[in-house]
Amino acid sequence: MCRALLYLGRPVLLDHLLYQPDSALVRQSFNPRMLHLLNLAGFGLLAWDRESHAPELPWEYRSTALPVFDRNLKSLAGKVRASSLLAHVRGVAYSTEVNISAQNTHPFRFEGSTLALAHNGDLYRFAEIRELLTPAVAPRWRRQICGTTDSEWIAALVISQLADPVSFSADELGKAVIAALGIIREARQRAGITISSSVNLFMSNGEVAAAVRYCFDFGRYRTDDPARVNEANLRYLSLWYTLGHDFGHHEGEWKMVGAEDAADAILIASEPLTADVSSWIEVPEYGLLTVDSSARRPMLSTTDIRL
């Protein structure tokens, strides 16, 4: 059911997020600690570097290959540093009906907008509510949807709620996310859908970011065929973050060091990347984090989502 991470702060080697820690994102593709489902349906990342040419444009990498066997990704991760990273390993239901393709790998980003989005979860009976969401998605974004996932539609819906899809504040991004969730809730109600649907979101443009831990109608599951109710729908999907000065290998272990009140880096992930989780904070259910790092120090705000 997907795993994702979002980093903002001092430039960090991608290898230190994707491969090296105890529960690095690539490790989570085949051995997640907080969800006993494999994430083998694709890997993608966007990485921003403030010192690079055109720093507002991210470096992009996507593949449907298993990241643990991806030599190109491993080689690049050992050389590239980024001041912001949004990465995702895709997990899907075990079915021959699932479309595994480059077009369906996260994160999603559209021409004409700086916002990128990755999703952990799924919208139950999405094909039915997609038509109801269409009027709320601006045509310029709708025309760019090329995959089959609910996640890409959520990305287009959030961007459609931004007054300026290129330059926006963390607060404006947070309001756009809440508005998009409200539109989805209304569409679900119109379609008579009350089955649990997780929507954990990770969003960034390299300077501001937002992360959401949310679930529609949590606690309501399918009863017609218990065999089709998977583990991911029986629990509230996790989301964690850690603040500090430097994420790396310190004193024989992987951790974030430095006091929170002087933090210049934040790492948000579906589950902690380190064996010791004492420096990690779990985002509460129905929680929204917004982060502004434009002043080179992440300013974090938390909000309860009430729809």
C-alpha cells in the first residue's frame, strides 16, 4: 500500500535516505516494518538542489523495476545530494487487473505547476467518483493525466485549488489540500460510498511542503467478500516526522541530530527510517503538516482536518 518520504533541509546524499538507514525507503519496498504488504509496483523520485541550474526544476527518476535491483538508481543515489526530496515506492493489490507502468509511478507533477504529489492509500470505487470529480479539476491539468491511478487525479485536484499553481505559500497549499479532500468527500457521498479509503499525501515544490494523514470513513470495511479486505484497509496508515540539524550516521546509528528549536532539516515518512524511533513523532490521525523552508529553516505547522 505504498511507502513514501519527503525531505527538506541541508543537502543530503540520496543514498542516506533511500538505501543506508535501517529501514530506508528502498528496504521498505520489500520489508516494510509497519505494513506487511510488498511495494513492488514502481519507484519514483523528484529531487531539488538549490545550487543547481534552474533550482526550481527537480531532477526526476522513475522506474517499474524493483529499486533494490536498480543499479542506475543505486549509482546515482551515491553521487547526488538534494536539499529537497520526494520519493515513493508503489504498492498495489495483488491482481492481474492492476496497471504497472511508468505513467502510474509517483510522484505526479504537471507542466505549468511546481507542485508534486505522492499518495499512500486508495479511494474505494474510484472509477465511480472520478466522473464526479471532473468538474473540480481544471481542464489544463485534466488533459495532462496520462495514468490510471486515483493518485494522479488527487494531484490534479489539489493543484486546481491553488490560485497560483507556480508560486504558493505553505498555508495556501494546506488550504488547497483541505478543499480537495472536501470535494472528494462530497463526491463519495453523492455516489453512496462509505467504505474506508486512506489518503496519506506527501506534497512539495522544493521549498514548501505538506503531508496529510487522513482516511475517509475509517472503520467501515467490505463485508461481501472478506478475502478482498487487505491489511492496509484494517488499520490507519502511519505517518511520521523528525526534525533536527543533520540526518545521517552518527555514533554508530542512523538518526537525526540537533535540537528541534534550531532545526534546519525535516524528514517526513510513512514509517521511521531508523531502528531507534525516539526522535520521530507520529502525525495524529486526521492531521495536516505544512512546512515552509524558503528561509532555509523549516517552519512547521500542524492542523487538525475537520470535514
